[in-house]
Amino acid sequence: MASGLPTSFLFGAPMATPGILNELPLLSVSPLGAMLDGGKLGEIPLPSGEVPPGTEPGQILKVFVYHDATDRLMATTRVPKAQVGEVAFLKIVAVKGAGAFLDWGLPKDLLLPWAEVRRDQKHMIVEGKKILVMLIQDPDGREAASARLNDFLTDEADGFWPGEKVSILVADPTDLGMRVIVNHRHWGLVHQNEIFGSLRRGDVREGYIKALRPDHKLNISLTAPGYAKADAVGQSILDALTRRGGFLAVTDKSEPKLIYDLFGVSKKAFKQALGTLYKNKEVSIEPTGIRLVRKG
């Protein structure tokens, strides 16, 4: 079983850490590339095609450090689709004896070993499909993937507060709504009545803690609560009016789908925000749409 997050990742040790973005000092530059100071890991090469123009020794470069096909540490200025400690929805590009290989945005594909796939998941391991995985370090310290998400994610969480903004990754539908991954660490749930428009597996969205349940499980809303939500939707309406020349063919009587397509919110949230804008004389409401009130 893989160990998950590396010790240096957890405690921020002042040395290069494979599998995540690092800020490393540049030691030397040559036509073959550059050498970066990896601390206790030694010098780490950066290919010549990725050395920023004008770079000089002593500068700090932000790079991703990983093991190449020969298990040598390499640096790259490319940003992968996920880092160690994060969950991502990655495409399976090959299935071989060691496991499945995933496209994570780097030249060397990411290995999903068979040991990191549950028996009931093996039917999902098909070339061309996508799968939710946690990026980990294997027992030898190399970057790898695990489809055993429950080994890394918890159903219970503390330390959040109502209305707090979080990152969510959409997982699977349930009888109650859509199961999501919160901040790469916890399972959460978006109830069906909170879903407007489509939510697809692998979508990355912003969410908000809706409530702190007694059982410490997370209910997630896709829109900001209370006044924060109204303010955010109101600003979205004003921004859209500005982009469209001051007029939009939408009113509080428009179809919910049109409202969601334009602003990504429910009709109820739109009407509340529109009412506030009208009361503040920032918009006027006409039979065929809404118009931005030009001040001054």
C-alpha cells in the first residue's frame, strides 16, 4: 500500500520534494540545460528548452520535480494536471502488466499500479476512459496514482465554517444528489435541490460549506450563502450587462435554464440579486429585458 503524502510535503522541509511544485535556486546554465539545487537530493537538471531566457545562476525558479523514465529526478516548468496529495480525473492512455498509465500532462505517463485498484474498480481500467485518482508516492518515493480514494479521503471534517469557500471535484451521483471531493481531503455532498444545470464527473468547481452537521459530514452549496451570494450574483449581472452594451434580454420571468446558462445560478438567486440592483437604481427592468443604469 502506498504511503500517500511525503513527509517533506507535510512538514515543508527546506529541500526539493518530488511530486510537487518547488522553488529552487539555479546553480548553473549551459547549452544542455540548467542545474537546480535540490538540497539533500543533489543537483536536479532542467532541460534546455525549459530554461527561461535571461536566467542566471542564483535566481529562484518555480519548477515541478518528478522521476523520469529512468527514475532520475528531473525538473520541469510545465505544471501537471495534479500534484502529490491531490485528486484528479485523468485519462487512461495505456494498460500494461504493471497497471494503467495515465496522462497527467508530463512526458512520462503516471503509473496506476494494480495494487492501487480495488477489485470492484478493475472494469473501469480501460484505455481511453478517465478515472478519479489520488496522486501519491509509491514505497520507493516515485510519483504514482491510487484509485483507492477512501484510503485518503474522510467522510467527516472539522475546522470549516458555514459559508466558507472550498474547492470541489465532482465524483458520483447518489440518491440524494452528487458526491464531491472537498479540498482534495474530504467527501462532501451537493444535494439535488442545490444543483442547477449539469454537474459532470471530474468537473472542478468552487463550492461553499452549507452547514456543519452534527455528524461532521459536509453539505456543499454551489453558490455563496446569504448576502455574499446576492452580492456575487449582482456583480455577475452588472458585468454581463457591461459586456453586452448595457442590455440583456432576460427578466425575473425568464426560464430557469436561460438564467443558469447566463449566470450559473438558480432563478431564485437571480431574482433576489436583480431586486437589490433595481432597488439601488443600478438597473432598470423593461418588458423585454434589463438595462444598466448609466450614472452621471
